[in-house]
Amino acid sequence: MGFIEADNLRKQFDPPRGVIAVDGVSFAIEAGEIYSLLGPNGAGKTTVISILSCLLRPTEGDARVGGNSVVHQAAAVKSLIGMVPQDIALYMDLSARENLVFWGKMYGMVGAELNRRVDEVLELIDLKDRQRERVDKYSGGMKRRVNIGVALLHRPQALYLDEPTVGIDPQSRRAILDAILEFRNQGMTILYTTHYMAEAQELSDRIGIMDHGRMIAEGTHEELVRIVGEDAHVQLSVDRNLEALMNVWPTLDGVGTVSAENGKITLLVHDATSTLPYLFETAQREGARITEISVMEPNLEMVFLHLTGRALRD
Amino acid sequence: MRWICALIQKDLLQTYRDKLSLLFTFLLPVVFTMFFGFLFGGVEGSSLPVAVVNQDPSGGTAAQLLKILENSDVVMLVQYDAKEAERAVADNRVAAALIIPRGFSSNTSSQETTSVNIVRNPESSGGRTACSAVRQAVGRVNGGRLAAQTALAALFPGIDPTDDPQRWSRALNAANAAMAKPALSIDLQSSGARAGEIPRGFDMSSPGMLINWILFGLLGSAITMVIERQNGALRRLLTTRVRPWQIIAGKGGAMITMTLAQQVVLIGLGQFAFGVHYLRSPGALALTMITLSVMSAALGLMLATLLRSEAALIAALVIVSMVLAALGGAWFPLEVTGPTFAAIGHLSPAAWVLDALRAIILRGWSVGQILPYLGAAWGYTVVFLGIALWRFRFE
Ligand SMILES: Nc1ncnc2c1ncn2[C@@H]1O[C@H](COP(=O)(O)OP(=O)(O)O)[C@@H](O)[C@H]1O
Ligand SMILES: [Mg+2]
């Protein structure tokens, strides 16, 4: 049994003719796991998170968090989860501390307990020094950290983060990803959405790939990559004798299929490192020169391309 | 309640940070109250200023006449010298000028007829009113003298009543004392405003500008609400333990608190700095203030609900408050516009609250008497609140 379980979720806005944003999505997240929903803009990630936060009622299906239905036991679900929205949902004219105190009160905390917890969270998001400055004076990364801090106040067991690294510098992104790994190590269950393949790959124990409201593939990174096979893609161009090389290369050890398109040759190879020298050698022997070469190890990008025929990035 | 208080506290803190909305809430209304107050003439409430040129400063009769006029609430006496007085009348700075000639008192002690001079602008209704007030006072002085003369003539026939000054002054005092408690009196019950009928000076501008600027008291909260909805904070509140109705109540509460604070400041200034008699009927005043705040908050909630951007909201607040206030008689009295416009003006909720405030200031009406006006305002409140709740969206 997962800590978070989505069972055939479906959401249509403004039925009967509106957009079907989520169309029969099911998945389960174990306690203490980082689970990422990966998909391009408009895939339905935010809608799924909203349903799991009891902000949107599913048109069909249900989901459980810690055994509580998001449709029928919203209050119990809300106390278990912390939700970090995609937008910076804070009060820009208040300081980080004033924001945290206000949101703490909204979670029902008061007095000394509230103050203690605000101090702890400021420590967690590393903003103790600048806690009294107005949020609108902060950098993008600092704002994002306060946005996350608010969701930690009531010590939730699960944390949802909706694209928390959009629009910030690499260093701040690194800090946020490290913090998320740390939360997981302390036992939190994490649901993360992103359209950055690299983030999903680095962070997640398991990944669900979404497109057009559907879950098109799900599993660990290794499992997903196996969908496109374990071969690396080598793409190259030569200055002459293309035909001859097209006949020679398939006979080499470790080379799978070879195809050419617009003067560019694509080879599937088992192990790029050991095969590349032979490619150069044979080319030279045929009196040709490799003018351009790139190697793509199998990754989620390729999985998405393989499953949808489109690139993950717009 | 704890949740609502925390929400109100947060909004007030944000409003306090927003210096611009504080400017609109407190400073501009005071400036405009002064401006319109002077524009509508008369620094002193609703009594008519009358210039007095007393060329008989030591005379007893002159003193008696001035004493009677000072006690009148129709006119207010301002000392001038002869030249200045006429100019003041010509410039409409005073309603009329009363000139008491040299030797006025000693002449009246003898049997000769003497007179005071009144200078007034024949077109001004205030001048007529001031004239009749002076005439009334002169009438009382004359009445006292006639009574004393008649009594002494009856008791001591053939002797000039002023021959024995001591006896004369005793008789005169007795007659004047009797005149102060007349056997026959007129109770004047006016249905409109007192005296000059139309509120003047600060009696006009103070409540008018209060109404005109009241919506700006909730500007901070309303802007916050639009931004909260835009950046998702309103929606995020729904992931906490606070309930939707508490969020709306917190917003309304913050708006009511701010507008009440604004009213306390502006009414306090009106009462103590501008001499407007708000405190004549404290119960009615309190009820009117609450009515005005709740109605404004309902209107503010409605606007912040319907409008989706900060710029649109500010524009709407400015336009709505100016139109409602102008239509409702906050800038100029509806009485001067004739019955048709006055009726149209009462389509504005501001007109009803203004009626209540003026009834308190000018006539000291009680809670029971202003209830019909406030009832109309509550009717509008229900409509505004209904629309706000119906259209309210968290995102
Ligand atoms: N409130 C809404 N009303 C109507 N359509 C919506 C609403 N929210 C999202 N959508 C639509 O639903 C689809 C999924 O959106 P979303 O869940 O935000 O995707 P993602 O977070 O993956 O970018 C999109 O086509 C979007 O336009
Ligand atoms: Mg999204």
C-alpha cells in the first residue's frame, strides 16, 4: 500500500465540453519515496497535485493520502500534506518571518510553539539572517525557499512541490534539490513535478511521465530508459563516400541498426566508448572524414520522444 | 474567530506598509474637508456670521441687544470697524452688518426714537435671515422698555418714567426678566435643516468628504485581495486549516476595521477641530458609522471580487466613490439642485448615510429617527454582499 495512491483520476474543467486535463491517471507513492511527475507544459501535472491537495474535486476517481480520501476526508488529508504551489504564493510586502508567522497561524499554530517552529523553518530554508527583510527584496531563489518553508510549518508527512525550480539560477536550484533530498532522508514522502528531465532523473526514486492528461510510462529511471533499449545513439556526418560506409558500419562488432537521413547517419551502438575508434578508422580507410559527431546515451528525453514522437522541450 | 483575527491583522499590517493608501485614507480627506469647508463659506458651523460695528461700547441698551443676539443660534457675531464691515457684506463674507450708532443707549433712555443700521446684500437669503434675527432682538429690547414705561406711567401718572434713574432701571430689569419667560411662545419645528436650511461650511464638507473618501479606507485590503488571487495565496489558504467563509470574513473584517478607524479620525477632527456637532447624538452617530463601514466593506468586497487586476480595481474605486459621493450630495447639497435631482441622488447609497449624518449634526436626531435612512443603506449592503458572495472566486 502506498502512502499516496491515485486511483483512475479524471478531471474535466467546465464539463461537458471543457478541457480534460487529467484522463484516468493512477499511481502509488510509497512512504519515504521521491516520486516525480515529468511532462511538458499542459500535461496535467498541476491538476493532479491540486486534486491530491483537495483544491480540485476529481470528475471521476479518488485518491488517498495516508488512507484518507481526498474527496471525503479533506481535513485529514490537508493536515498530512504540505503544498508548494507553482507560483510564489506569498505576501511580498511582508518579511519572510511575518509570512511564516501568518501562515503558521493559518495552520492553527499559536504562541511560543509557533515562534519556535518559525525559527526552525528559517533555519531549514537558510534565511535566518535576512528574515526581517521584505520578500519583494529577495532574489528568485530566496522567494522560492520561503515558498517551500511555508509548506513545512505544520510538519507534514508528505510534501508536494509543483515546479519549484522554475526561473532561478543554478546555484539556488542546487540548494533546493539538496534540501528536497534531505527532507526525504528524514522520512518525508515527496511528490515533485517538473518538465526538466535532468531534475527528475537526479532526484527521483520513481518517475511518472505524463502527456495530454495521461500517464504514458512509469518506473525507476533505469526501467524507463530500458523502453528505448540500452543502445547509445551516435549521430554523425561524413564529407564523402557515404554509401560505402553505410555498407561497412553495420558489419562492425557492437553496432546495431544504421540509418541515414539528410546526409546524417544514425547508428545504435552498445558501447559508444569502445566503438567510436573503429568508426573513425573505417572512415579513414574509405578515404572519408567524419566532420561532425554526437553521442546520446539513452535518457528520459529519448523515452519521451520514443513514446510521443515529440521532444519533451517545446 | 482566532483565524479571522489573524487574517485581519495581516491585512492591517499590509495596509500600514502601503503609505499611498494611508495618504488616501487620512491625509487627503482632511485636506479636502478644509478646502470644501472654506468654499461653502463660514468657518463656524451653520450659524450666519454677522458683522457688528458697535459705536456705543459703554451703552447698556447696546450691550443688551448684543447679548440677545449672542445667545441666538441663527447668527454669529463678528466684530468689525465700519469700513471693513461694508466690504465684508459686499464680499459675502458675512450675511449682514449691524451698526449700532454712537449715543444709541442714551437716546433710548430718553423718549426719542433711535435706530440701528443693518447693511445687507438684498439677494442673499442669509442676509434676510440675519435681518429678521436682528429685528427679533430689537423687538425684545423695545418690548422690555415699553412694558417698564407703561407700568411706571400707570403707577406714577404725569411723571417722566426716566426721571428717577434707580426706579427706571429696577422697572426695566423686572420687565426684561419677564420677557425672558414669555406667556406666549412659538415652538418652531423645522423639517429641513436648521436656520439657513442648507448645511454650510464644515457642516457640509466634513460628512461629505467622509463619505467621498471612505472607500479609500479599504483600498489596502482590496488591492491585497486582488494580488492574493493573482499569485495564488488565496488558493493556498485553502490548503491550510482556515475555512473559506473565514477567509471572506477576514477580508470584510479588515475593511470594516480600516474604515472605522478612518471615520473615528475624520469625525474626531470634524468635531474638535472644525466644530461640527457630531456628538449631539452619540448613539445615532455610532450606528451610522457602523452602517457606513459595513456598507463600504460590502461594496469593496464586491469590487475586489469582480475586478481581476490592481489597476482596474483602483480605477473602479476612484470612479465609484466619486460618482456615488457626488450624486449623493457629498460635494454640494442636494437641496440646491431641486427635487428631481435630489430624488435621483438618493439612488446613491451615499445620499442616505449623508442624510443621517446631517440629521445628527444639524438636528441631533436620535437612533429611532435616523433608522429609515440607515435602513436604505442596509438594503444596499445586502445587495453588494450578495453579489460579492455569489461571484467570489479563490483563483
Ligand atoms: N482552471 C482551469 N480551467 C480550464 N482549464 C484548465 C484549468 N487549469 C488548467 N487547465 C488546462 O488543463 C490542462 C492541464 O493543465 P495543468 O495541470 O496546469 O498542466 P501542467 O501543470 O502539467 O503544465 C491545460 O490544458 C490547461 O490549459
Ligand atoms: Mg503546472
